[in-house]
Amino acid sequence: MIYVMSDLHGEYEKYLRMLDAIQLKEEDTLYILGDVVDRGKNPMYILKDMMKRKNIIPLLGNHDYYAYTILSSLQNGGFFKNKGLLQYLMAWRMDGGQTTYNQFNELSKEEQKEILDYFSTFSLYKEVYVNENRYILVHAGLGNFDKDKDLADYDIEELCFYRPDFNTDFFGDEHIYIVCGHTPVQFIHKEASIYHNKHNICIDCGAVFMGGKLACLCLDTMKEYYIE
């Protein structure tokens, strides 16, 4: 089975409960569509667990990008010589990065290197084919969409930050779906449930927010799983 999950935001207990709920097996594949870190209590716990599982495939989210960029810069020793980067660090910490920053600093140097090396493996997008359908997996969607544009030509801003119009059927093909997180579904249809519209599937159900849930979708069966 192929599963997709997104926007864990440090919710380690919900993450473990979801793995139990879907009964993830070695032959299954779970794609996590970004924003593993920030805001929640235990982002490093999730990362360290994911690193041990070969069948979990991470994609880059905007919060993962911030964390990797800043923590890597801190590691190279030149960060505090750059006033602009210091302001970037403060802004990130205020936008949910404090828990990530704190837990990272509690790790040994070896563990820190392992975390940064793992961050560097996060993909910007993946394509999977299930039941004759093509699923484009990405954190935020396809910003500045062009039907003739190759996926490899989209940049980080377009894939990890941009919020597209989910009322648009981008490809106009009944067998092509875009699956993303980034935008909590409560902002789209006021409910903490996976949003399906015009071949867009939005799975960020605001796990870290009051009243939100961690969601997971099985692409083989389209069964939805939720952890409150």
C-alpha cells in the first residue's frame, strides 16, 4: 500500500498513533509531504524515527527548508557574522522554529550531522502511479502552474511556499491528481478532513492546531485515517 501524510509539525505521539492506525508494513510506502518540524513539541523525535524506516519517503516543506538552511548555517560557524541571517534566525524561531532549535541543540554533534544529512535527502516532489492514476506529491502545490512546464523546472518557492487555487483543475485529466499539504484544510472548507476538489487532494488537517487532526490517505483504497 502507498500512503501520504503531511504537516506533522513535531506531533510525535500522533505520528506514532497514525503508524499504528495504518499498520505500516515493510512492503508499504509512506510519503510525508513536508513540514515535519516546528511548532509541536518533538520534531527531532519524528525525524530520528523516520530515519530508521526505509519505507518512509520525506518531501521538503517550507518549515523543513527553514530549519535545514538555518541549522546548517549555524553549523558552519559563520552565521553570527551575518546580521541578515541573525534576523532570519529570530523570525524562524518566532514562527514555530523554537522547538526545533531547542531539540537540535540538545543533540550530540554526531546526531546533529545525521539530522542535517537526512534533511538534505528530502525531495521537492514525487510522482507515483496507483490504479492507473498519476499522483503528483508535493508540499504546497504547483505555483505559477504551466501545463507544459516540467516538474523539475519548478523552484522551491513554487513547490514549498505558494498557495494555489484549489478550485482549478490544473491538468484537466481525470487520471492526474495533485496531493499536497501546507494549507490547512480548515481554511478551504472549514472542516478538519481531507479536501478533494477538481483533482486536488489537500491533506493538511492542522494536526498541531486546536481542533485539528493528523490525516493520512491510502492511495490504493482512498481510505482516510485521522488522529485527533
